[in-house]
Amino acid sequence: MRYAEVSVNSPIAQRQTFSYSLPPGLGIDIGQAVWVPFGDKLFQGVVLELSPHPAVEETREIAGVIEPRPLLSPAHVQLARWISRYYLSPIFDAVALMLPPGFERRPLTFISARAVPGDFDLSTLTPEQRRVLGFIKGQERVSLKRVEKALGKKKAQGVVAQLVRRGLVIRSYELEPIKAGPKIEPFIKLIVTADEARNEAAGLHKRAKKQADMLEFLAKQGGPVPWAEARKNINSNKAVADALVSKGMAAFEQVEVRRDPLALQKVTPTQPLTPTDAQRSALGAIKSGLSGGRGGVFLLHGVTGSGKTEVYLQALAETVKMGRRGIVLVPEIALTPQTIERFAARFPGRVAVLHSQLSLGEQFDEWQRIRDGNFDVVIGPRSAAFAPQPDLGLIVIDEEHEWTYKQPDKSPRYHTRHVALKLAELVGVVVVLGSATPDVESYYRAQQGDYKLLQLPGRVTPRDGTPLPQVEVVDMREELKAGVRSLFSRSLSEAISQAVTSDEQVILFLNRRGAATFIQCRSCGFVLRCRRCDVPLTYHLDQDRLVCHQCNHHTPVPQACPRCARRSLKFLGLGTQKLEQEAGYNFPTARLLRWDTDVTRGRHSHDEILSKFRRHQADILIGTQMVAKGLDLPLVTLVGVVSADTALNLPDFRAGERTFQLLSQVAGRAGRGVKGGKVIIQTYTPEHYAIQAAASHDYDAFYNKEVEYRLELRNPPFSRLACLTYSHTNDLLCQREAGRMKRSLSQEIDSKGIAAIEIIGPAPAFIHRLRGRFRWQLILRGSELSAFLDPVPLPQGWVVDIDPVGLS
Ligand code: ADP
Ligand code: ZN
């Protein structure tokens, strides 16, 4: 083996690897990180293949090894190659997913002296060459930077190159240190005693209330507190603190904080619960998969609260018993603290949690510790799928239907589930996909027999067989007829008042994501849709027209509803802020709490909001889909869906599925305690199958209808999609390029005689303008799309998304 195929960390490399020869005496393995010359610079690379022959005639030599141990396992190398091929991404982008965080750094060059041959005539050296040799004499190595400082950059490099050529000096390389250090946070503390502070506060009360409050707050703390916390608690600003500092009462200090918002150390260990019959049979199937050693995919379908997590925990325990390890994927760490805690409690000290709040340095250390086999279980979002967990035996994907599993806006645009399944296939491990509302494609695969379907039909808490909450669907058209103009129907209004007076809690859900405005008739519920594509039309303010985002058909805005002819068309687009305001008017005594991305910009806000609500410091929680996640809140007896229509009317073929998922998840929040619960769904289209099915907790009813539609329109799972987006600052140019690409792709399809690929569009993207650039899209529908697109040259400005989810 004298040659290596290397994936080079340069944007020029794209989907190619490059051949290098191995320097004599340098042991190199597959998966090893190396330095390679590329152009006139040195780059990082990872060896993907070794062979006795080079792929090209002339090769350069690998310059050095970055780390003695290979960073990628052979399976990860194969996975990276597959990701690059399937998602049409640069190969190093795929490789980088599996490298330790913070790996991508520049090299530092060092030089050291070689033994000078006895017959060497030193007088043939220039004074500068001799000067450089003088620097390194007696040293093991010297950084090139030092020489550059002394001689100037250009000169230093030239002289060193001469010395290397003459065999007097050798170069070696090392990664520059990781830049992101530990996290430092300002803390504030008293520098007088608590009593002195209280005395001072008493004096300050009249003149400087905030300062007094701050002193009293600090006196209570018994030590330094994070400034952010102090500030928030008494609602003050920096000037208040500065005043206390200059009075010699308080001081700031910089404290290094370890980012462990989950406080895993504090959990109390738990024991496995005795499984219910349904759990027992699911576990039996998974265990036989584990002991078979050949892997297998299980789809665990169980309503919220049916005990899926307990099944994951016991399946993991079984994996560990067999001397293997597990990876658990969750949609978002910040939103699932309770789930994480349960894993940490079952495997005390043996769980690694990957999350972005760790500094780069901490993530790097954690990666190394995982690779050394320190953890039975690694939990995390998307990136955890690539954790270097040795002896992997089981991958769990919780809430497998969640769209956050798809990497949205960065290459490679991979789907975690797809990638995890591929990895499992490569190394022969078991995968458990869990959900209350499985992705239609996953359920279809289970129906086809590709996955084994495991069902947990009922809730286990408060006791086995607890019914799911009762769901009432309110027809908002009827409300309007009855003269109700509020956001709250009579039924919801009454239920909220009742819950609040009985000291119970309420969740109000409004899915306001996406700027999509749809146009609906308030009288008959009709939504304006494209005649050709059947997707809701979007209103474009700049043109004052309705546009189909699938085929680009334009129509003027009608004066009256095309169905009932009344002049009651409404442009809909209501947000959570407005909802909060309205709730304030309607329920003046209730304590409100809003939870959406606008209020969670800060670090711990998710936790803060959630624990505030859990401690019953608020009666009504108002939020977007965050409130739908796996929260277990026993005091919540009422969940109100303010409008079920927002997600339903997005111009996306998955709108029905999305709506069903959201409604089911939100409904699952009610009645987790002994008091039971109720769900009220407000809608203008109560007859829609997704709403009907969610109301009766009937996944099969939803699935059967949905699959029928998918088949009819040949949408996934009956095809695959690829979304090609072109962006440019000039809209017309953008449209033209999209048209040109369509013609060129059509020709390719014709000339190759491919019947199974159709091209939809060009049309403006759902997000037509993004950061000053216009965007146009082509959608390809068919099979083997990656293979078809692989040889097609894509000019700059194009982005390919294979298996897109949602609208972009
Ligand atoms: P899911 O993950 O399906 O939402 P969980 O695993 O969170 O369901 O279970 C819901 C609740 O039921 C949790 O409080 C859990 O502790 C409890 N639970 C699960 N399985 C059992 C069991 N076999 N016996 C008793 N309680 C259980
Ligand atoms: Zn259309």
C-alpha cells in the first residue's frame, strides 16, 4: 500500500478525493487525519482509502500525520462516502461530521535540524541560512513563526525552503490550539457583610430604590451570583451595579462556568419499572434483534405517555449487558430536559450529553472520552448520530417524525434518520424509531415489512389504561354566525375560566411559524388554492397578487369568496403576541406566560419558562410548537389549540401530516395527572381528515387517508424529491437561470430515456427573498435522483436538497 486517497479540507475539493503517496516509514491507516500539500498550501485531510496504485500519474507526498490514532472508523469512512454521494455534498463536509468538534484548524509549522553529514561544507551556506540554523541549534524544534519574526515572513519561508532542500532542516506540523476557551461569565458579589449591606440598603431605599433592592438581593445570596441573574431578578441595569461598586459595596468577578444546564450530577438513580404487557412484548422483539447480532429496524408506535421511553431505557440496559453501547437521538436538547434526566438517572455517570452550550474545547474533550468508551449512552441531537461510540449496539431515535432531524441550511443537508439507518446497516446494529405519530414514510416502510412494527396502544400513567384526553373540535364558522368575534370560542373561553378558577393549568397553542399568509373565507371556510397544484395561494404584497409557490401561477385577489360569493375573505396571520394580549383582556385574573422563539433568545430561557410553569407560577402557557414537546405537566387539564388551520394551509404536501402530528402532540400534553384533561381544537375546517383523526386519536385513520393522497399525487413514500434552489440578487435573472436549468435537465432526461423523473417549476421559493437574494426553485420527483443529478454541473448559486422537508 503506497498510496492514499485523501479527502482534503479545501472548498475546491468538492466531491473528489485526491491521491497522495505515503512517505517511506510513515504508518498510515484508513480514517487517519493527515497534512497534505494542495496547491501551494498545506491542508488538513482524512485518508479514506489505501491502495497499491495511485488514481493519477503524478502524486505528491503526504506531509505528515495530524494524530497518531485514526479519527474515523472504517464504517464512518463508508458512511461519509455515502453521504457525499447521496446528498451530493462535498466529501469533506461529510467527513467533518465525524471529526472531533474544533478539529478544523490551521497548521502551525515547526522546523528542526537534521544531523549534518561530516563532509558538509558549512561555508557554502549564506549568512541568513546560517542564522536560521543558529536559531534551531540545540532545540528540539522551533516554530516557523519565530523565524518569521526575526527575518520577515517572506525571507524566513524562502530560507527555510532552501535548508529543507539541502537536507539540513525538516518541517513538522501541528494543529493550532482551539480558540474557544472555557466560558467566562461576569458574577457580582458583596464585598461587605450581609448585615452591612442591609443597613446600607435601608438608607438607600428612598433615594435609590434599585440599588437598595440589589443590595438586599445580594445579601440573601451568600456568595457571588451571575450578573445576568441578578439583573433579571430585580430588573435593574449596569449603572445600578456600577454605583454599588464605586461605593465599595459590591464587586464584579469573572467566573469560569461549566456548561451543564441539565445538572446531571444531581439526578437520583432509578431502577427499571416492571414492564406492562405491551412493553414486555416490544422489549422481547428488540432483545431478540440485539442478540441476533445482525441488526434490524423497529418502529415503536405508542401514544404520548404509553411508556416508550421506558422501553428505550430497558433496551439500552440490555445492550450494555451484552457489552455494547448505545446512541439516543432527540430532536432538541433544550426542549427535552425531562427525557435527558431520565436517561442520566437510569445510567448514573454513564451518559454523555452532546449539546451546543458546551465550549468547543469541552466538546472536543467529550468526543475523546466517548471514543475511549467512557459512556454507555450518548444522547444528543442530529450530530450525536456521528458520535465515535465504540462497540455500538443500539441506536434510538426518539420522536422520529420530527423535522429538526433534517439538517436544514448547511451542507450536507442530511436527514439524521436516514443516515442512522445507513450506519446501522453498515455495522449491523439495531435501530428503534419511536413516535406517537410516526412519519408517514416510516409507517409505510413498516407496513411493507422493512421495519418491524411494535405498538404500545394505551397510556400507563397515572395508571395503565388511562384514556387519552377527550377532544372537542369547535367549528369557528358557527362561532362567527353566533356573533362571536373573539379569538376564543365560547367553549374554549368557558373551559379556560373554569380551569383557572379551579387552580388548574392551561396550555394555549398557536403555530405561527412561517410568514405564510393564506386567504380564507370567514363564512364558508374556503381557502384559495391553485387550480393546478391544489396548494394554498400565497399573497404577495409587492405585486398585490396571489401566487402559487409550486407552479408560479399568478392570479388577482378576488373581491369575494369564489365558493359562497360573500365578501368575507380574510388574510390570516395571527401570532402568539397578539394571542397573549387577547388572553389578557379575556382572563384578567389569570397569570400568563408566553413561550416562543421571541422570548427564548437567552441561554436558559427554555428551562426558566418551563420550571416557572411547572412551579405553578403561571396559569396559562401560551406558545408555539415548543409547548407540544414531551412535557409532563400533571396540573395541565386543558389544552386549547387556537387555530388548527395555520399549519394545514401551508403550500406543502406534508401539511396534513404536519397538522396531525402537531395536534396529536399538543393534545398529549393534557390530562397527564390524576385530574384528567380535555383538549379543544378551534378550526374553520373541522371536516379535514387530519383534524378529525387527531381528535379521535386515530393514527390509522389519518395514515390511510394520507397514503391514498400520496399515491394519487406520486409523492413520497411513492417517490423521492429533490429541491434545487437558485438564488440571486436579481429576480428576473434568477427566474431565467431556473428556466435554463429546467431545459437542460429535461434534455438530460430525454437523452437518457428516463421516464420516471418529472420536473416541477420553476417557481419562486416559499421564502422568495432571503437576505436580499431572490430564490427560485425546481422540484424533481422520481427515484434515483442523486444518481441522476450527480454528473449534472451546477453553476454557483445553486443548492441541492435531497429529500427536502418543509418549505424553504
Ligand atoms: P412516552 O415516552 O411514550 O411518552 P413514558 O415512557 O414517558 O412514555 O411513560 C409515561 C409515564 O409512565 C412516565 O412517567 C413513566 O415513568 C411511566 N411508566 C412507563 N412505563 C411504566 C411501567 N411499566 N410501570 C409504571 N410506570 C410506567
Ligand atoms: Zn399551482
